[in-house]
Amino acid sequence: MAIQKTEAILLKKKDFRETSLILTFFTKDFGKVDGIIKGARGSRPRSDANPIFFSLDQIVFYEKKKGGISIISQCETQEVFLNILKEWARASSAYYMLELADVFTEPGGKSEEVFEALYNGFKSLDSGKEARGITRLFEIKLLMASGLWPGAEYFKLTKGAMSSVMHLEKEPWSRASNMKLTKDINNEIKAVIGKIIEENLDRSLKTGRFLI
């Protein structure tokens, strides 16, 4: 087993046995990684073994070449974006991003575009940027990275919605994240993106019903 070190964002976690956790990270260098970290729970838990959501971590893990569960030996927090939890719209958007990234990626499929979309999405929400615009931007960037985005010209939209989609699609995150969407334009874009997501999933997203 090769020892690897990379930046990572926690997608989900669950308890395993008495003191361990099974974690799913999306990493910068290796894509999605499932792993067990020991000593995370119990009477004397390790301080570096229980990562929180909405943070950028650095993990060290023993990579399994043939897939399966890796062993995570270290997890150190680099940045925390807890301002996300101060507002319901931002929190629901962030949880939705985690679930969307999880269901649209497979273990071992490296994608710096997906990693950067997650990281930039959390930074934007943490800084107080409008949740609905950041959510639509994340959806578009993720679908583009997954090869599932048909392009703005595919849709039949009003002039304002078309202009907004083209801006979100073509501009870098630093510029696109400043866009504010009216309620009507947001709902129009949300509906067409929702159809693409629905067509490519075999189940409904748990977090989707809470979105603005």
C-alpha cells in the first residue's frame, strides 16, 4: 500500500465499531477516497481523527491499489468555513454541494475541477455571498466537470436567464460568484438544471428539497 498525502474535503462520515469512523473525502489529487480512521471516538478520542464538515483538511492515507477502504492515519484541519452554518440558506446549499459531489463521482476518479468547485463554493458561502447564485454556479461547474453540461445554448430561457447562465458557465469562479440572481431568474435556471440532475440520477437527493 502506498502512503499518500493530499488536501481533502469531507463528504460524509459514519460510525464504525467502537472507536472508528468510515469517512468519504473528495481529495485534490486522488478524487473520492473512502477510508477508516481509528481512535476517533470513545473515552479518549484522538484530536486529529474526527474531521468536521465545511473545512479543508490535509489527510495521510494508505492507498489501496485495487479499490476498497483505505486506512487514514492523519487528518489535520487547514481551513474552517463555519460561517456557513449561521444562515439556513447557506447551510442547506453547502450540504447539497456535498451530496451532489458524492453522487456524481466515483472513488479514484481524480477531478481538480470538482475539488475546486467544492472549495470555492464553501469559501463563497462562508464570506456571505448569495446562496442561490453560488448554488447554481456550483451545479454548472460540477456538471461541466462531469461531462454532463450541454451548454447554455441547449436551453430555452428568457433573455435574462440565458445571459446569467452564460456568465456562470464561462467566467472563472472569482467573477461568476459575484452574480446575484433575482428570484424569478433563479427559479428558471434551477428548473432546467434540476432536469439534467434528475435524468442522471436513479434517486432523489435528500438535500434537494431544502434548496432555494
